Amino acid sequence: MIDHNSKIYIAGHNGMVGSACWRLLENNGYKNLLGYSSKDLDLRNQNTVFNFLKIEKPDAIIDAAAKVGGILANSTFPYEYLMDNMLIQNNLIRAAHELNIQKFIFLGSSCIYPKMATQPIEEESLLAGTLEETNQWYAVAKISGVKLIEALRNQYNRDYVSLMPTNLYGPNDNYDLNNSHVLPALIKKFHEAKKNNLPYVDVWGSGNPKREFLHVDDLASAVFFALNNKLPDSLYNVGSGKEISINDLAILVKRVIDYKGKIKFDNSKPDGTPRKLMNSSKFRKTGWSDKVILEEGIINTYKNFLLEQY
């Protein structure tokens, strides 16, 4: 049983997801939290990971560590996105099992599902079709993690679970335009355009694809729920259940930032998956629900962006 005295290791605690989990746990009275930067603990090294967990003996692991990025980064560094992510998760999952660690929460991404999966996407869609080419390397790595968790539950009755969030946003996001996701990229672009009085903002693609967004604090609440409950299945989608076109998202970000120029869509750039809405009903039936409305979340995210940048 996980309680306020349990030792919980958050892999990737400096990232957007890991830091949100840390904040939530700390705010709920969990004081025995572990977190190390990649400089201090290389999760790609099997012996290092095993020895660390053997010494620390955490009661639970939240795996929020990953090499992440957008379409450009995935296309430019396919080897690293496949290899590094497999090494990180496999080392953690293997050590957790061999050291008999009680709980393991594996965090992935909705990109594990086929490009043309039936919408909204159910967990059963996994491996039912071809992946989106632009992020297949990251997706394959995460799929292997999902299957490791499933195998350990089936073969050894481990209380381990995989949570697959939809597109995330919130405090501590990545705003580097070379490897950021769509929402932080839009925030950065509109902010810079407003600051420099530019006449228009370029947005990749046609603007037609639809995306679902979940505030990272809502994902943290899902992790908290999974830590404190024994869930019957190995894989759960975690999303808001609401989708918005990239065109409407750009208009919303433009309004939040109060940018007065125009939006230009660059059709020479890829759209990615045309639609990606998650069916999170299985997880909702266990008792979890999201709270943050998208516009309110973007307003708060932009405030955090200004604090982080300046």
C-alpha cells in the first residue's frame, strides 16, 4: 500500500510531467520523494539504474523520463528516439521487477496508436495498424514498454500500469521550436511575433488536423489515482475527451496572447495524423476525471511561460 511515508522515485522529475507529479505528491503530504537529473543518473545505463534502485529501495516508481520532441526532432534523430527511450524504460522496468518494487506507473503517449485508428481511439487499437511515420521511432519504443508492463502483470501479477496521455501542455513545457510540440510552439511563435511586432505567424500544415489536449496537472492527478488504487487492466488512455482543430487552436492562442497580426498556414510542412482523439472512458470508469478547461489552461500556461522566459 502506498501512503504518505512511502518512498516514491520519479524518473524525469525535472520535466513537464515529472515536475507536475512531484508538485501534486508534495502538496498532498508525500515527503519521501526521489528525483535525480540525467547528469547525476544516466537511465540508459543498466548497471547504474539497477544499483541505484537496489540502494534506494523505492516503494513505487513513476516513469516520466523520456527523450521527447515534435515531428522535426523525431524525423532528424530516429535512432536516438528509439534506442534511448527503450534503454530508459527497459532498465527501470527490469530493475523494478527484479527488486520486487511494489508499484510502477509507465507513462507513454497517444502516438503508440495507428495513424488511421478508429476515432476515438480505444486501447484495443494498439498494433492494429500502421503508425504515423513522423513519430514512429518514439512510438515503437513506448509500445515495447506497454508490452513489458502487460507481460509482467500477466506472468508475475505485478501491480504495474501504463498510462497513455493525449497531447499535454502546462508549466515547464519545452518551447524550443526545433523540437517542441504544437501548443508550446504556438505560444512561443505568437509571443515572439507580438514582441517583435511581426505582421503574421507561420503555422505548420493546413490547420485542418484535430488534436486533443490535457493539462499536465490533470495527468498528474491520473498518476496519483493509479498510485493509490489497484487497477484491473494494464493499459489506460488518459485524455480530456475534447478536440480542437489546429486552426482553432492557433486562433485561441492568438487571442490569449493578444497578438494583432495574421495567421499563415504553411502547407509545405507536414500535418501529421489527421485526427487523434482518445477514448478515455475505461479510465474514467475507475473514478478519475480531468478538471482544467483548455482556454484557462492556456492562460495559466502562458503566465508560466513568461515567468520561465523572463
